[in-house]
Amino acid sequence: MIPILAQIIGYAAMATVCLSFQVKNPRGTLWVMAVATGLFSIHFGLLGAITGSILNALNVLRNFAILFTDSRKLTGKIAMHTLSLAYLAAPFLFLLIPGVSVGIPDFVLGVVMTAASYLFWSQRAQVIRVVHFFAVSPGWMVYNLLNGSIPGVITETLNMLSVVVFWLRGLWERRGGRKQC
């Protein structure tokens, strides 16, 4: 019953991520993504994937930190560095817990999310898209496959496709695209 519940919650998280693409202001997107990553945290927890669960919980905290702190001020910088390093530290801390299995994908995901966290704070959209496409989504894709997260695989596929569509649309527009009447 728990694996089915985990997948249902994962699909709810996936639907919430899809909803975030419809939100037109950055603050609203951060709120919706906080809900989505909270649901993914529960999803991975139910699957027994502790690293994925905690990294998604850290994503919720990161979104709130972005919403409520200024990355140029001391409190914002402390929040940014603390949360970013927490992604890296989490898999190592789990090694200390008896019965918790930690492997190379956990460590890779911790490194990827640390780098991604710093980039999200930069709020440079093009850099975020590149890193997301070439590091974050592939890292999560492998983790999702290894942990049986069907909605996670679908979500990362959609994330990567949305970046490709964005790039293709930009290329189309730079080459003249469709003329408006």
C-alpha cells in the first residue's frame, strides 16, 4: 500500500510542477515549487529514498529563503551558504545513521544540488537552464530510476523538454521566426 501511496503523492508533486509552468511571476512560481518539492520529499520518504527526501525538503527551505531574504545582505548570504552546503553534507551525515543506505548517486546528487543552489541564488535564468538541463535533471533522473520514482522520471523528462522548447523557440525567433500580421 505504501508504494502505491508514494507514487500517488509523486504524481501530485508532478502535477504541481506542471502547474508552476503556468504561474507568470517568479514569487508565485517559488511558492508553487515549494509545494511541489514538499510533496516530492514525502514521495521519496515513502519510497525509502532518504537522500531524495531530505534534498527536496532542503529545496522547500531554499525557496523560502529566496522568497524572504536578500541574497546581497548578510542574512541572505548566510542562508544561501548554509542551505547550499547542507545539500553536500546530507549524504555524508546519512553514512552515520545505522541502516541508512547511501551510495554514489546520493553523493553525486548532493554535489549537483549544491552547485544548483548557488546558481538559483544568482537568478540568472540562462545559466540556471543550462545547469538544470545538463546537471540537475540528469542527476535526478538517475536517482529517480534507481529509486523507482516513476513521477520523478516523468517530471525530469518534462523539465528537460521545456528547456529544449525554450532554446528552440529562441533559435526560431533569432532566425526570423513567424512574421506577425
